[in-house]
Amino acid sequence: MEDELISQTTTPFHTYVHKISVGSLPTPSADKTTIIIQGFPYDEGTQINGGRAGAERGPFFFRGALEKSHNYPYPNIDKVQLFDNGDVHNSMTEAAFTLPEAHKVLEATVNSLYKYENAIPFVVGGSNDESYCNAKGLITAYPNARIGAINIDAHFDVRPLKDGKAHSGSPFRQLLEDEDFIKNQGKFVEFAAQGSQCSKPHYDYLKSKGCDVYWLEKNLRRFPVNKEHPYLKTQAGQLMEQVLEGLAKDCEFIFFSFDIDAINSQYCPGVSAPSVVGGLTYEEAIELAYLAGRTKQVKLMDASEFNPAVENKKTAVLVHEIFYNFTKGVSER
């Protein structure tokens, strides 16, 4: 047993990820949780919303960091399977879809992954407009389930469409106005929102929908830390534990959405809209991902707004660390 543990903790993490041809996922083992990477290499939604271009290369640089991963302790790796389902792209022409086409394909792809028992998609963007498509894929896979959604973000992202177009600022308004989400009394939480980057009309909209809002400074930074907590050390992690426990009591499944511009630019400079003042720390970011992984109701996670055109080394490693800590949490369920 000791020799087995040594071999598990001295193997590069990326060797556990099985690359597959898009759409040809092998039958996973029924006794393991299957985490499936799905890339969304589009940033037009960010540009529509007035943000900086470059996030379409996010999945590519994330995989580059993953392939360079070092030896990580992973004693429970035998409890999970890791697959990479490639990117959303037009397999007929090897060209990118238009953004509305890509949204439809992403929704259908996420939905299709749930035909595999114990599947958890991990979607890497790309711009944050991916999040509604991801949520919709989960909703249509489980049409009668009550879904809880958490948006970790500096911004609310509940803006209206622009000229009928979805964009990086609209995904959670689309979710809150989705007929199936409403029918099943879905619950929505904003976490780590930064007051200087959020408008009162959007806050009023969220409250009119019965949503919970946890502000970075007002709620998170004033949360009393239990120094004796067995595995969570940060304010963000210990507050999120309570949030997840509350959602888990009311919802069958939880969608955990992480817009990485919520992280301070000291640790995460490669985003479309960096948090120069305030923001989550590196330790808080990876602890949130780990906690999401530990929560058995979390059935979907995405990471959005990684912009390698701005910076692609430190941020790529951080997104990889978020993925690693999420999978480590899943392995401990």
C-alpha cells in the first residue's frame, strides 16, 4: 500500500488525463467519477461587451500548463477518471463556428456528456458567455431537477443582450430568465462581487429574482475565520462552505462558475478585465475550487475569461491549479 501511494504522489498530474477524439468518449467506469475537460475557444462575447480580445486561446494555454504539470500528491486518483473532450469547433471544416452556432454546440455537447454515469464537465473558456450554455446543457440533461448556480465573479453578468446578441456580461440574466430554470425554482448566488464594478440596477434586478449576493468587501472580507477548521484556511473558502451547504440542501445539482477576473491581478494578470484593487487571493481561488470538488452536488464547473494575449504564463498555471484542486476535491467525495 505504501509503495502504491508513493507511485501516485510522484507521477505528473497530466498523465492522468486521457486525450480523446472529440465526441468519442470511451465508456467510463461506473464506479469512478469522470471529469471531462471541454474547451470553448471563443472570445467574441467579450468583445461585444467591450472587453479585450484574446480569450479564445484560453483552452490552448490551459492545456499547455497542464502538460507541463509537475508531480502532485494525489492519493485518491483511483476514484476519478480524467478525459479531455477537445474544443468546440466545426469538425467538418476545422474552422470556428459563428458565436451563436458555438453556443448551440456547447450546450448540446455539455448535455451529451451527462449520458455517462457520474460525469462532471469542466469547461474552459473563452469568454464568460459560455456559462449560460453550460448551465443550459445541465438543465436539459436533468429537466426536472432543481439547479443551484454560483457565479464567482467581480461582476454580476446580468446585463441584457446587445442587439439580440449574447455576450460575456449576459449569461446569468439569460439563466435567470430561462423558463426551465424558473419552472424548477432554480437558485442563484453571486460570490465575491466587487462593488466598484457592479451597478445598482443590476443589483436590484438580482434581488427582484430572489438571488443572494455576497460582496467581496462587505461579506467575504469580514467573515470570521475559524483557525481550527480541518481543511479550509481562508475567508473565501469558509464562507463558500456555508453557501454550498445551503444550496446542497435545496438543490439536486450545483453549477459552479468561476470567472477568473475575480482574482487579484497580482496572481491572475491574464484576464480581459483585471482586478487591480481587491480581488481573491491565489490561496482563496484554489481553495474555492477544491471545496467545489468536495461537494457531491456540484455537477458542472467552468472557468472563464483567461486571456493569454494579455499574459499566458502565471495565469495559465493558476487555471491549471484551479483544475487540479477541483479534481483533488472530487477524488475526496
